[in-house]
Amino acid sequence: MSTDGSWKGRAMTRPDLLLLDVNETLSDLSPLGSRLTEVGLGEDALGGWFAGVLRDGFALQVTGVCADFAEVAGAHLRTLLTAAGRPADDDAVEHVLSGFSRLPLH
């Protein structure tokens, strides 16, 4: 940007990297609430669960650990299921996580 706040005379350069936040920006996560209900957590668990997934993913990234989204989401889901006294088995986790591929786009 020039000193007068305009883009005059400045060529736009192609960025080396472009990052996009796709979950909740491009897709609607609310349908995952019914899947959480089906495994015994309830729709109201969606916000806290997803916020925890993001928190854990960001924390791992800044410490230099590259973790798969599904691993982080599944681990946090298992923790919530166990705390709620519900089975934290592979079937329950797969049922919830498979819902990501069926989310409607905004």
C-alpha cells in the first residue's frame, strides 16, 4: 500500500501460501449434533467438542507436532464419551467423524 493508503502503482504479488479455515466457514457443523446425540453426548456437546479439537490441534502445531485432524478429533471425542460414562469405542468415534464428509456447504 502506498503512503496515501491506496494500491496505486503497486503490483500485486502471488502469495507463497494461502490458508483457509473451512470448518464453520464453508460448511455447517450443526448436523454433527445429531451424531453426538446418537452416541450419547447430546447436541449441546458440539460447540465444546469442536472448540477442544481446535485448541488441541493449535497447541500441537505450535509445539511442532503435526497431528491428523481425525486423530485429534477422535481423541477429544473419546475423552468426552468416557467422562459422560458412554462407550468410547471405534464405532462411536467413526459414526461422529464420518459426518464431516456429509456436511452441507453454506
